[in-house]
Amino acid sequence: MRFMFFFFIFFCQLLFNIMMAIGIPESGTTGLILALKIKSSSTGVFILAMVGWAMWMILCVVGGFVVVKIHYHYRHSGYSVQKAQMEAGTAVAQNEGVRGAVVAGVKSSL
């Protein structure tokens, strides 16, 4: 379950990094589109925007490399989706908050 949680969170972070590297106008990002848009108006700002784009691209590449390495470790350590589902079910069943909610729901339905 920890691997699945990691993959979900890290995938969201990777998508955020890609969005920032693209630089969608009027979204507060400093990416490639913004840099190319302001190229003709100011050379200094263009250079700063390109530095920002380069940093976001480095984050994207390193993030992709990390996901590949963790996925390799995940596959070769004997984990599977079925094991993660069983672990998640066990964790939910052992959670006192979930047990209390189920008991309260059953009592209120009777």
C-alpha cells in the first residue's frame, strides 16, 4: 500500500512539474510558452524565464528517473497489486475509526 500511495503522490507531483515546465500563460508558471511569449519584449526576463524552464525540466527528468527506479525496485521485490489490495483491506479493518463508524452505522440502522 505504501508503494501505491507513493506512486499516486509522486505521479501528481510529476504532472505538476510538467505543467510548470510548459508554462501555461496566466497561470503563474515560468515555463517554455511564457519564455517564448516574452522573448521579444525583454531579454533579461527571457533569460530568467529560460532558467526557470530549465530547472523545471531538470525536476521532470529526475522525477521520471526516480519513478522508473522505484518501479524497478517494486517489481523485483515481490510486491504485487493483489498484495497491496490485501494490505489496504487489512489496514482499513484494523483502523479503530473505521470500526467505530461501522458499529455506529449498524446501531443506528437497528
